[in-house]
Amino acid sequence: MKTRLIIYIFFLHTVFVLSLKAEIILPAIFGDHMVLQQQTEAGIWGKASPGNTVDIYTSWDNANYSTRADSAGNWKIKVKTPLAGGPYDITISDGEMLKLSNVLIGEVWIVSGQSNMAMPMKGYRNEPVTGSNEAIATSQNNDLRLFTVSRDKSLIPLNNLTGQWQECNPDNVSEFSATAYFFGKMLWQALGVPVGLINSSWGGTRIEPWISKTGIQKFDWVTMSDNKQADDFSHQTPTVLFNAMIRPLTDFSVRGALWYQGESNRNEPERYAELMKGLIENWRDEWGIDEMPFYYVQIAPFDYGTPGLNSAFLREAQLKVSSLLPNSGMASLMDAGEKDCIHPADKRSAGERLAYLALAKTYGKKGFEYSGPLLRDMTVEGNIVKLTFDHAENGLTTFGKELVNFKLAGDNKRFYEASAYITREGITLFSPRVPKPVAVRYAFDDFVIGELYSTGGLPASSFRTDKWE
């Protein structure tokens, strides 16, 4: 009887000890093959037994860190990251050890938007990505790492999401965002450091779901859902994609963000400009990074063929935002649109033009163009109009095409096709049907193939000088 009592007491003691050694649980964004932002204090957090001490060891500097889980088992700590390099290991323990292997230190970017950002390298059904087969076949690269956030929505902010870090190889690249991959590859080639890409996108979505509650409340025309228990809400409901697909990432250190969205908001260009400015400011606040780099793709021309506003007004709104906030920039796709396909096959241009912006404005690289020509000034001399441009230090070109997308109007607000010529100073325009021109528009249509470039090969956005309805 005494022996049984001793065995029972030993059993209870063993159960008690094991209960103190609960397994460390980490959010999905932490795992093997991940990339941490270099030269920062990177947050690491998770769950452990309430009150337990959590010990963290980082192999890049042989440093030890300790913190204690709170009464709910939550813990968080910051670790110092060095210059880019790796692979390294991170060991986390509260009695039971968890090891993260093949961890790189480098440059981390969050990418988001709707279907054109989500579009995988293999393309959509019957909608290819130009050059994808070669790009996939040659994609093996230990210095690029990929993370795709699974689609989810929530009426309240979440602390975790679904996804995992993947190595860069043909199998994984074929399923990953083509725009993001081309961006990351050029960044890696130019900087020579590991690059981590976190893709959190959902096709067909408006911009409002990607803004937090705090951010969206600034816009009195946006209707919020008050029912936090509803199970039939749409993925277009304001804040629900931020809550589920962005909020769990905001404590994870990143260098900057990329954005490719706007088609779903095309009929509200004035509000979109305000919302997009709000989204950028909102994400900067949520990440706690003042003037966090934010670069985005202007929607490409497309024949929407349905009642609604000319989508050039939405492109204009996107162009406007790039001048309102520091550390932001827009990549134009005026030469890449397809009349009958809203998903242009040329994703390389989208990704690489984003990379030019990041390399120049975030990493301080020089010697190349990072923006297409931007209208600086218009002067009128009789029936002649002269335009000058910024980001055209070496002049303008059409690469042999005729300039056919310029139009002039007089006080009657009727636009007529104009003859246009590239000069040493910029562009000269005239139209025999507009004896007293007052306004210019370039490529200001739903679908158009732009032909105006800087000599660096970057296209000008569509633009107008009037503010007419």
C-alpha cells in the first residue's frame, strides 16, 4: 500500500513538472527559412506557460535573451540583428527547446493588393505571365525567401495568420506573386543581400478592407460593421483584411511595403486618393515606422467596357498620392496594359519598376532612372503648347513610335488630337482645331498604349492639366 502511494505521488509530481514545460508556440510568421530585417531590433513573440521564463539564443552573435510570459502565457522580446548574412539558428526555450533553422538576415518587404499582386508566376487560367517558364526554371536561390499569407477575414484584429516561409525554388516560385518575385530578385541582384518577401493579397478586393479601424474612422463616408459576431460578412467589409492578414504582421520588422491595387475602386478616384494616402499613413502608424517606404503600381490601362468613370481618373489619383507623402513612389504600367485582360502578362516590368524605386529612394543607389517622366510645366505661345518634364534629365523618347496620345482643348473644353514632337526641351504640341489651347491631356483613356518614355525606358503616366469634370 505504501509503495502504491509513493508511485502515485511520483506520478503527480511528474505531471506537474511536465505541465511547467509546455511547448513554446510561435506565430506562423516565425519559422525555418525565414528572413529577419538586418540592423534592427527585431521583435519575436509567442506563447508559453504563464509565468515561465523564456530564454532565446541567437547564433549570429551568440547572445542570450530572457523574458517572462505573462499570466496569459504571452511573451515578447526584441533581438538585435546584424548586417545581412546567414544562415543562422534561433533557439527558444521555456524548458522545452524550439529551434528555428536556416534563418537569414537581410531585407524584408511586405507586399499586398488585389489580383494583380496576387497573380502567381505560373499565371492564372488562360492568363500567362510573360517569361514565366524561364523565370521559374532558373529561380533556385538560397538568398530569396517567400511567405504567402492565406486569405482570411475578421471583424476583430487577430494575432496570428496562416502561412509558412519557403525557400526559393521552382516549385515554390511558380505559386508565388510574380510581381513580388521580380522585385525581390532585382533587389537581391543589386544589393547582394538576402531578401524576404511576405505576400498578403486577395484578388478583387477594394482598398477599405486593408485599412485598420483607427485608420478607416477618418473617412466619414465609409460605413463600419458594428456586429462583431456576424459570420456572413463580406471580404469587402472595411478593416476585415487588415485585421486578419496585416495586423498579425505589424510587430514583425520590415524595411517597407509594396502595393498593387485600385481596379476595384476605379469609379471613386477622388475618394481613392484620400483612402490610399490614409492606408499608407495607417500602415506606418501600425508598424511604428515613421515614413516607412511605400511603393505601388499604377493600374494598367484596360477596356472596362462597362458604365462608369474613365479609369484614367483613378490612375490620376494614384499619381497624385506619390507627391503627397515622403518615401513613396509609383511605378507606371502605361505600356503594359492589355485591352481585353485586366491581368497584364508583363509582371516583370511591374516588379522591376518597384525595385528601381526602392533602390533609389530607400537604398540610395544612383546612376539610373527610377521614375517615368513627370510633367513639370506647360507654356502656351499662340496656338503652340510646350511641355517640360522632371525625371527626363537625358531627354525623352518613343523608341521609334509616333506620339499619338496627346490632345488639346480650348475654353470650350472639347479635346482634339494634337500633333506632338519631342524637342530638346521637352514636347511641343499644336492642333489646327484648337487655335487658343488651354489644356493638355496625355493617354487619358480607359485603354491606351503609352508611347512616351524617359531614355531610361520608364513610361510617363497618363496626365492632364485641366481640372474639368
